[in-house]
Amino acid sequence: MAAVEQTILIVDDAPENLTVLSELLQPIYRVRVAKSGEKALHIAGTEPYPNLILLDVMMPGMDGYQVFAKLRANPDTADIPVIFVTAMDSSEAELYGLDMGAVDYLSKPIKPPILLARVRIQLELKQARDWLRDQNTYLEAEIAKRMAENELIQEVSIRALAHLAEIRDPETGNHILRTQGYVHQLGLLLRAHPRFTTTLSERYVKLLARSAPLHDIGKVGIPDAILRKPGAFSPEEWEIMKTHAKMGSDAIEKAEQDTEQTVEFLRLAKEIAHHHHEKWNGSGYPDGLSGDAIPLSARIMALADVFDALISRRVYKEPMPYDKVRAIITDGRGQHFDPDIVDTFLTHFEIFCGIAERYKDPPAEVTE
């Protein structure tokens, strides 16, 4: 910014002081004057804001200290540098003014070379501060933009991987979107529960929802003859089908090993993929974990996954009505599912039905 564009506001109740200071500064700067504190506040708070204020201390009505306090209280004027100009030349007065936050303190009578030097220095410092602030604002905006782009890339990559499993098992339809919605909503609701409030931070819930689509990624390793079988599995086929949980977590772990640093959502994705078929009573797979030994992320996913499977059409069954599904979930309390998670789910059952309806699969095609 060129010097001629700098605006200085001079505040003094004595006309002769305004004249002297104006004549000294006008050849170099744009000058505005105010004979009272009230007028000074009005000028300072009106665009274009002054770049520097020369403020007399001893004025009738509102003195310089009071004007300064009001300037600092207004966000529009809080950053304008102020130099106190006063006939009070004691060290105590100077220290008081500087302690208030003034950038400088000049005693009358004014020495023109000293005043011009102090004004120039403070304007240069303000320019530097403004530049740094603008740079920081720009950098913060760029960082936020890059983070948003990275998160979008991450989301797209996760969805792409999840759809690999969906392509192999086409009947899942919008299962990914629905279960992600259930998991996110359950995580938000469970944050208020004393058992979970420590774990379910805002960030954890966000990462949990981001990880959820990878829960069945291991199905890409299951042979089509088993994965697409319309009827019940044989005992041998069922044992093969159950391996998808470990295959999924192993795949995610290998991806994790390729990263230079820990990626938190991959840790949750691995937990979910490996343990979302565990049961509260220990009768699940692959490890037969029970109770709190099952990671919380997987316990939440387990309920979301079963709820969606029950309400969805499969080649071997029609979708169940919500009231029947509710009864099945209730019966699974303390057996299949964490009882406190079930209680929260049932208390807000309509919310989860709403998510299911929002991402409802299209009607099945009728074949002749």
C-alpha cells in the first residue's frame, strides 16, 4: 500500500493542535480530524477505517482512555493502532497508556521529526501485521480446501472398494448407504450414554461412519457359487462364507501396512470388518468374542447390519415388516447385541426406519 493511501485520524479537542498536526501530516498522508471522542468513534467505525489514530488523552466529556477502550471493544476498530498524544509527560501516564494497549505514547509539545518517524514505523508495522493476517487467512483457507479434497477422495475410494463387494453380491443394493446412515446415527445417539461417552467423540463417530462401508469387503474373496447361492448353505459352505470377516480385515491391514503413518479410520474399518459378526453372548464368529471384548465399532455395526438384512429383500426371502424386525432385535438384546445399544436403537426406532426408507432399494424387476 502506498504511503499516500494511508489514512490517519487525529483526535484532539484543541483546534490549534489539529491544525498543527494536520499541516505536518497532510503532505504525506490522508488526514481526518475529530474534536471529540464521540466524533472520533464515529469516524473510526466508518469505512474506510483509518490506518492509525493519534489520540489526545485529556479531552472534555469522553477522555482518550475511554475512547481507546471503546475502540478496542469494537471488532471493526480493535486492530487500528493508536498513539496517545498528550501533555501528560510522566512515566506513570506513559506506562498506563502502553499497558492499555497503545502502540506508542508521545508527549506535547510535539517534535515534528519524532512524530513523523513514529507514525511511519507504526504504519509499516500495521502493514506487516495485515499482510501476515491475510497470508494466514489464505493459508487456512487453502488447508481447509485441501483437507476437504482429501476427505472427498477418501470417501470416493472407500465407496469404490465397498462397491467391489456389492458387485459380487448385487442384492445388497443400497445396503452400504443405509448401514452407513444407521451407524452414524447410532454413534451420535450413543454419545450421551455414560458407557460410551468417552469413546464416542465427535471425531470417532465421523470416522466410524466413514469406515462402515468396508464392513463386507472380504466378500470379494468368497466364490460366486457360495456368495450368490439362493438357498441355505451347507456346513462346508457356511465355514467358507464365515471367512469373509477375516479376509476383509486382512485386506485392510495390508493396506494399512503400505501407509507411512497410522490412518485412524482404517483401524476402525479393520475392527468392523473382522468383528461385526461377533455376538454379545460369544456365539458369533470369527473369534467367538463376547461382551465388551467385542470392539464398540463392531457392536454398533452388528446391529446396523442385521437390521438392514432383515428389512431387505434377498433371493431366499422377502423383506420383513418393521414391527417384526423390531421384535427380532428386541429378542437379540443381551444375546446377539449389546443391550445398551439395542435400548438406544429401539428408543429411536423411527429414525432408523426413516433412513431405511430414504435409501430404499428400487422394486425388484418382474421376469416372465
